[in-house]
Amino acid sequence: MAADVPPDTTPAGTTPAGTVPAGAVAARAADRPAGSSPFALGLLLRQAHWRAASVMSEALRPLGVELRHFAVLIVLVERGATVQRDLVAATGSDKAGIMRVVDDLERRGLAVRKAVPGDRRARAVEITPRGAELVDAAHAAAEPQAEHLVAHLGPGEAEQLGELLTRFSYPDGGGPEG
Amino acid sequence: MAADVPPDTTPAGTTPAGTVPAGAVAARAADRPAGSSPFALGLLLRQAHWRAASVMSEALRPLGVELRHFAVLIVLVERGATVQRDLVAATGSDKAGIMRVVDDLERRGLAVRKAVPGDRRARAVEITPRGAELVDAAHAAAEPQAEHLVAHLGPGEAEQLGELLTRFSYPDGGGPEG
DNA sequence: GGTTTCAAGTGAAACGGTATCGGGTGAGCC
DNA sequence: GGCTCACCCGATACCGTTTCACTTGAAACC
């Protein structure tokens, strides 16, 4: 099996003048220090998000929920009953992903889909008392982990980071609302 | 203090025809403002990374490469020929993912696998002149986009954000170098 | 009343991660 | 000194998750 591997079309014939030292090849691009690369911020955000997600996911594991579920639950707590369309916008996820998550939440009794009076096509998702309990427990479980995440930063720097990230993420000034 | 994180802009008055009052269901958990939740930082990082990735990915699209490829190319430019094992550590990805990316890069002639003299099992990945060209072009293409990303921040705040993120992401102080 | 637009749901394809396998090296043992 | 064993690196196979294109039903608009 495994015959679908593409043929090794690696000509490698584009090597004039013999062996080119690695340094000379990337002369222009390498002149820029890593910090000033336009991609540095994105790479940094990727790394930072990975670290935060790892720690938070670990904190949530004993509760039987995952981050994607919890992101939706938090929105439900903050905004009350929310139409799935707004859930998509609030979490940045895809429609299908939100639907899958709401399915899981409904199956576990942490949230329910309710018909919206005015619009029969829309479905409002609302958290259940059990879901609110779980959110509360998750907050308690995650708090020490969250503090550990920023323990090595100076005083006030965590808040500063959060403030900068908020302004970076929502350039229109509105914030996650809406 | 600028317009901070809107702590509790709970949409009490904004009732878009479907908002059912959450009532006492989420009484305890909802008491916490969003900014003080242990998950706030992680959610913020997710959103920020999503925004940066969207813009950068869009900038890279005309060049025919994706972010995961480019992350490897950048490491190759900065460090020269690199064993795949170190590539995994530098990018934070997995072995399998790095292998797939290197496969793509090799197929496109942007990088080549070379045998390491001392260790016959290891394979060093080196960028080709064509790959270096592409990195250079990508830098040029992405620079205005990167500036646009932080255009609404105050002077020096982008650097401050980068510095905080670096310290957050690498608590051991080492930085991405390994 | 017909058309256009929007929300929710569904199925297929792609991406990312984990577990496993084969090749290779070096250290310890016979 | 040759051999075996434990570890390392790269590659492959498999699985879960995410993402994209399509369908259905309902509301707005002309």
C-alpha cells in the first residue's frame, strides 16, 4: 500500500557553483533580526496561545470538558441566551464546529437549544444550571493555573499584556461584545 | 487609562428580539467580569493569534505558501541547515507535521534534505536559493500588512507587546533558540 | 406571490496530533 | 573484538478535529 506517495521529483540540480554555504544563501532575508520580522508577532502569538491552551486544557481535563466547549459556555454565561450565529462570531469558530460543540453540551445537559419567539429559523442556546455549576467549578480549578502562567512576569505585566492583547484583537475598539 | 476592557457591558438594554434574560441561572459565574476570568488571557491570545494569522496568511497567499511552510523557512534562514529534530523544537510543531512541511518544500524546490556527514540517520534541511528568494519576497509582501496589524496601537506598544509575549511564551528565559 | 437573503444543519475533504515502525548509533556485555 | 541492547532520528499509518461546499427551511424584500 502507500503507493500514493508522489514521486521524488527532487531535481536538486539548481546548485550552481558547488556547495553554497548556508549563510550566503539567505544574505538579504537573514539580515533582519528575528524580532523585526513581520512574522515575529504572529509566531509569538502562536507560541503563547499554545502554552496557555496547554495549561488551561490540563486544568479542564478532570472536569470532562474541553476548551472549545468551555469557550462557548463562557459566552453563554456572559451574554445569556445566544443565537448560534452570534456564537460563531463571538468564538471565531466555524458554524459546523459550534454546532458540534452545542450538540455535546446539550447531550451532557450543560446547555439547551431554545426556539426564538420572533424568528423560527434561529435557535438560541442557553446554559443550564448544571452548566453554570460546571463553569463555576472550572473557574475555581483554573484560577491557580492561570496565575502560574503569568507567575514569572513582573507585577502588573499580566494586566498590561491583557490590555494590549484586547486592543490588538479588537482594533475597532468595541471589544468582544457585539 | 484608555477605554479599558469593558468589564460588564452586559447587554441589559440591548434586547435584539430574542434575548431571553438569563436570570439567576448564571448568577455566581457571571458575577466575575470577563477580564478577571482565568480563561480571559487564553481566549484573548486565541483571538489575537487568529487575527494575525488571517492577515499574514492573506499576505502569503499570492506567493503560494502557507504559514506552516513559512515558519520552517524562517528557521532555515536564521539558522542555516537544520536537522529535522531541531526544526521540531524551533517551531513547536510535531515530527510528523515538520516532515510533511519539508516534503512540500522539497517538492517545490524551496528546500532540500541533505545527509549529515557524521550521523547517517539524521537529515539536515537546507533552504535553496529559490526558497531564500521566496522568503525575501514574503517579507516584503508581509511588512505593510504587519504594520497595519498594529497601526491602531500607540507608539512603542507593538514592541512592548512583542516583548511581553516573548517573556510569557518562554518562561525559562531561553527564548526560541534551542 | 416570487425572488433573494439568512440561519441551521449535513457530508466530504484537509489539517494536526498520536502511536507505531524501521533504520542507525553508541554503550555495555560476553 | 564481536555482539546485543537500549536509545535516537526519521518516516509511516491511523484517528480526531477542523474546515469547506452543499442542502433545507424560513424570513425579508420587491
